[in-house]
Amino acid sequence: MRVLGIIPARGGSKGVPGKNKKMLGSKPLIAYTIEAAKESTLLTDSIISTDDPEIQAIGHEYDIEVPFLRPVHLASDTAKSIDVVIHALDFLKDKGRVYDAVCLLQPTVPFREAQSIDEAIRTYVKREFDSLISVLPVPHEYNPHWVFIENEGALSISTGDAEIITRRQELPQAYHRDGSIYLVAKSVIDKGTFYGSKMGFVTSNPQKHVNIDTLEDWKEAEKILKNK
């Protein structure tokens, strides 16, 4: 199976200006994800998709392929990740390079390891999933069976259940996507989504996880790096 690792890294950012090329410790933020992708033994190829020549230069410095500069319409803060992936696949297909699946690795999650990428791919193949995401457990107090939604001033259980589960021990384990790994079959991407009908998961290490969107997240990343 041919799996393409894609690191999407546009130059702009509102929460943390220039974050993908901003120094985190001794290297740019994106370098952590580049190194994990390169150390993976199961990714067929890995590329960066960026609109920024400076990020392209960082990619070359860390010896990862940056085959194009992304079009302007795919570099805004409203551009969809799925469109970025489709653009990369189409570009490479024109060069005679085709893939069975894509592993999207967001550089804003710097501390995922190569072993996690390979575990995701092995699980995806073994269980014959058509998509797979990395997740973290949802604390029981935020379990969907204990969360309420409001409609015209009245509350109902978010799951649609008529009665609430009263004992914590009876709650099913719930997870939330953590943004570290999205592994998706090309056939699912062709439908314009990252989420197939048979979706698997791998669980991230909460002690090493941060998804950087704000300056507070950046400070948390610095704290994790210091503790590492």
C-alpha cells in the first residue's frame, strides 16, 4: 500500500503569527513533524504543502520534498484541508505518482512520534479501515451521554436518549479527535471528506499532546518540550 504523508503548512496564522516557521526550542515548529514523517518506516513518501517560500526553504533544509507552492486560494484561513490534500494528490498524479491513502500530519501537533504514525498505518491495514484518526479520551463529565443541548430554552441529552445514564461506570468510552493523525483512503478523499464509513482510531499520549492554535498553546508546547 502506498501512503503519502502530507504536512500542510501555510505561511499565515492569526492565533500565533508565523507559527509553522516560528522557533520552538532549537528548531522551527514544522521541523518536529518533518522529522517524525521522515523517521516513519511505513510512509511511502512525505511532502510539505505550503504557500510560503520560507517554509519551503525550511523543508529543503530538513531534506523533505516540497514539490510546489500552494495556490493562493488554498492558503487562506478559510481554505479547507480536504481541498489542500486533493490539490497535492492531483499535482503528483500529473507526475505519474499515485497513492492508495494519505496520512495528514498537521505541524501544529509537534510531539507526535514516528512510532505513532506507523502504528496508525498498521492498524488501518490490519483492520481494513477506510479512515483512521488519532484521539484522546473525553473526560467522563463531558461524555455525550452527560452533555445537554438547548432547544427553545429546554435541555435534552445530546445523544437523543430519553433517560440519562446515572452511573459513571456505565458510560461508554468517548473520544475526541486531537488533530495529530488523519489517515484516509484515496477513495474516501475522492468523496470530499476525511471520514469514511469504517473509521478506526489510535490513542495519543496526553502527556505529550498539544495542538497549537493560541499563544497559550504555544506556552504549553514550550513546557512539554522543557519536561521532555
